[in-house]
Amino acid sequence: MDNIKIEERLDRIERLLISNKKVLTFDEVCDYTGLSRSYLYKLTSSGVIPHSKPNGKVIFFDKEKLNNWLLKNARKSADEIKEDALNFVIENKNT
């Protein structure tokens, strides 16, 4: 096996291991979200992203809270907006 295939397999294995964890480290969150280290530091220092510092130094992230934070401010697709509009018209037809 050449080195590229080995690295690809290791990356897949690492992603699978991270996907099963409940608590992520700072570096794992960078890999998981694609955020740069400097931007993630900025988010944690300003208190924008939910995190824990149990010993005052090392930063940890609850994966469920992180996912909720990543998915906030969701934008509806055009199809979802059309469906909502249609449902509104149907529900308020006799009003």
C-alpha cells in the first residue's frame, strides 16, 4: 500500500473515532468543524461557542451542544418556504 492510501485510511478511521465521542478536545473540534485554531480560540474567549474548562486550562466541547450551536440560525430552502406558504394559505383559507 502506498503512503497516500494509508493516510486516507487513517483519516477515515480518525473521523469514525471522533464521530463516536461525546466530548471533543480543541483540536478535534477544529478537525470536526473545519474552523481554524485562531478562530476557535476567538469564539471560546468571547464566550460565543459553548465549551468547558474543568481545570481552567484545557478546553473541551460537548458534541451535542456543539452540533446545536453549528446548526443554529438555519436558513430554509426555497422548497421549504413554498411549503410553509402553501400550508399557511390552506390553514387560513376560511379566515
